[in-house]
Amino acid sequence: MARRKKIYEGKAKILYEGPEPGTLVQYFKDDATAFNAQKKAVIEGKGVLNNRLSEFFMLGLQGVGIPTHFIKRLNMREQLVRQVEIVPLEVIVRNFAAGSMAKRLGLEEGMPLPRPIVEFSYKNDALGDPLVPEEYIIAFGWAQQQELDDIVALALRVNDFLSGVFHGVGIRLIDFKIEMGRIWENDFPRLVIADEISPDSCRLWDIETGRKLDKDVFRQDLGSLSDAYTEVARRLGVLPSNVTHNANGTMIN
Ligand SMILES: Nc1ncnc2c1ncn2[C@@H]1O[C@H](COP(=O)(O)OP(=O)(O)O)[C@@H](O)[C@H]1O
Ligand SMILES: [Mg+2]
């Protein structure tokens, strides 16, 4: 196969130049990181599951009219996407208190919020992706006011879609983080959902038992991360047929 130009290697994925201009190939790695990469591990099979799950959610979003960068899945670990200009924000939507919000406000994890809350952190690993108010986003020009309003509206639509899909398989969507990007058309930017949607970037609790089925399993040493992600994929019906577990719980593919 022709050598592809590597454009970026991040914590969870590698980006390669795509076959056509304006496209990229996202390769999903098995690396898991937490606490701004202070905790690291290789979780065999995670990349395969996240590639499938992200495809599933991006196609679902497109199905309800929400634009995404997704073009098609290429193989077990790679998908073809539109190259976008990433808005340098992590857009976080919260339905229940958890994580940094629970800590900051002294709230009990799992407490329902009065309404979905959208917050932003500035995408900068060196600074640990700090939480930023909208005022900063406008003042520093990371997005314009109208675009920011569109970002919030889009994030809430994604929340409604994802909450419903997860609810249908007995999972509570506590919160999630997405990235958005701009595709320029005739000098006008159009917002699309980019990056990935997977249990790496969501908090997912089993509705019946409260069992965590997301990256908190890794952050908090709650057991096998691949078991948790496999359970999510199994419930959604997107488990690749040739991924199974051996006796040690290690994924084979
Ligand atoms: N469609 C896209 N076009 C351009 N960049 C993208 C696109 N989708 C995701 N990205 C960027 O690719 C990188 C994905 O790699 P990842 O391992 O998640 O990186 P990080 O360690 O920065 O989170 C992120 O920096 C993300 O902003
Ligand atoms: Mg990332």
C-alpha cells in the first residue's frame, strides 16, 4: 500500500492525509489516556470498538439531519472523514452532575441537572484544556457570537439524539464532549460534528445498576475497560462480528 503522509498523532488517534484533497483518514489506536495523559495504558481492541461506535453515532446524527465530518469506514481501525478547521473548543454537554463539575460545585455524582448545561474548555493540552466562559471565546476570537450560538444549538441537538439512543438500550447519558469544525463554502463556514463520539468521550451509566460503561472505568480502576465498551457496542448492535474475548478477557480481532 502506498505510504500515507501522517498529519498528526494525538492521544487516541492518528490522522493521515486522505485519498482526495479535503479528506483525512482517522486511525483509532488502542491507547487510553486520562488526567491529561498522566495515566496511560494500551487497551487491546479499544480502537476497533471506538471506530465502529463513532461510525454508528455519526451516521445516526446524519440520519436526523445533523452534519458530521464522517464519510465512510474504511476498515477495522480507520475511517475516512472530511478535513475541517477544528474550532479550538471541547464542547461539553451535561445532563447529570459528574466529574469536574461535581467536584467544583460539591455536587453528588449522578444528581440530575435542572436542564442540560453546555460548557466549553479551550483545547490546549499544555494547559490541561481549561474551562472557559463564552466571553473568552468571543474576546479571543475562537468563535464569533453567532457561531457560538449555533454551536450551543447543535450541541443540544446532539445531546437529544444521543440521550435517546442510549436510553433505548438502558444507558443514561450523564455527559459528553464533542468537537466541531468548520467547512468553508463560498466564504461561509458551515459547522459539522468532527473528531469522534465514543465511550472515551461520554459518561455512560447503566440505568438499572448504575454500572459505569465509559472511560471512568479506566480513570477510576473499576475493572475491564474493554468489557465496558464491548457491552455498549453489544447493546447498540454494532459489535464487529469477529471481535470476541478470550478466557483472560483480552479482546481478539
Ligand atoms: N475532520 C477533522 N479534520 C481535522 N482535524 C480533526 C478532524 N477530526 C478530528 N480532528 C483532530 O484530530 C485529532 C484527533 O486525535 P486525538 O488522538 O483525539 O487527539 P488529541 O490527543 O489532541 O485529543 C484532534 O486534535 C482533533 O481535533
Ligand atoms: Mg482527542
